[in-house]
Amino acid sequence: MAFEVLPASSFDDVRALVGPKSPTANVCWCLSYRVPSKLNNELRGPARGEYVRELCHRKPPPGVIAYDGDEPVGWAAVAPRSETSFARNRKIPHVDDLPVWSLWCVRVRPGHRKRGISHALIAGAVEFARSHDAPAIEAYPLDSGEARVDTTMAYAGLRKNFERAGFTHAADTTSVLAGHPRVVMRLALR
């Protein structure tokens, strides 16, 4: 099955994928790695959604969305690493000084999993970064081997999915998520 992956410029579609059921909730909105921790803590309830609304109107928008027909079914956050907390993260090392883009969240809507959407999102994020002249793209997935990963914590992606997309292991990290180590995976785009 083919899914269309487009830039995340529709706030309503982003909200359907990463927003809370209640507008006053303080859920991630995929901002935790995008903004400095002080701002992340200051943005409460509806202010989080309004911040994401602004991001959707920027060039480039904050990521990509996978569609099954007209229905948004998946989200991937992708941006220049310099615009994320990965630029300053002490647990996830920089491989070199290349101005890479980061892909840090791959989320498939419940009821749509196990259909290849995460693979389409990774491919779409790669093309999105390439279209914005990124020299390379990095991800920081879980290196879980064959162990199951709780779907709530699988947003970082799995190493094997990035390997299938052509990424290669670039570095180990000291970051652990859901009991699994994270690794730096990279794909050259030039």
C-alpha cells in the first residue's frame, strides 16, 4: 500500500496526530526536542498548540505527515539539528561538524500500525531534508535488537527500520529510552 508523505503545513492534521484530546492538556506536541527546555516548560496547555500552529506556517514546516487518502495517519519530526536540543545534547554525540538534519520522532496513529507507514515516514523525512539541501540526516533510534518496545516509547524509531532505509550506524550514545540504548544513525544526502 502506498502512502503519500507531505510537508506538515496543515495544523489540523498535525493536531490529529500529536495533539491532545483536551486542548488544556500539557502533552508533548513533539516540542520536547524542538525547543529549549525552558520554553518547553513555559508552554502550557493551549499555548503548546498555538506554538505548533506557528511552526506549521513556517518555511520549512516542522516535519512530514503520511496520508492514507485524505486521512493523516503518521507524523515524523525533522529539522536542522542546529534548531533542536540535539545541538546541545550531551548524551547524543555529534559525529562531526556537518550541518545535519535530525529525525527524532516517528509516530503512527493507533489503528494504522503494521502497514508500513513508519517506513514511508522515514523515506518522506529523508526526501524533505534533501529538498532543503541537507547534507545528511541523522536519527537517534532505539537499539532494541529483537526485544519488544512499548509503543508509547517507540517514537524514537527502531534501529532496524533506519537500517532498512539505508541509514548506517554513526555512533553510540549514552542515552537510554525505555530501557534500550539509543544510537546515532546517519544517511548522507549528497
